[in-house]
Amino acid sequence: MQALLLALQSIGTDLYTSAEAKEGRLTWFGSPNLGFPVPDIIADLVPKA
């Protein structure tokens, strides 16, 4: 379980810190929140809507 959580957080970190995410070009069914967990230290990068 820990390995799975860390892998998902790694994916979330890569996505939310990408240039595409910063430019607003990444969405999931129109929402900027992609649904991946991230470590607490970058939780402020995850869009609320």
C-alpha cells in the first residue's frame, strides 16, 4: 500500500509541477484537479475546483 501511495504521489507531483499544468492546459473532464494525491508540501498546487 505504501508503494502504491508513493507511486501515485509521484505521478501527481510530476503532473502538477509540469509546465502544462502551470499554463492550465491539463484537465480531467474539464476540471483542473486531476485527482492524484500529492505530498503535503506541494498540496497548494492542487486546484480546488
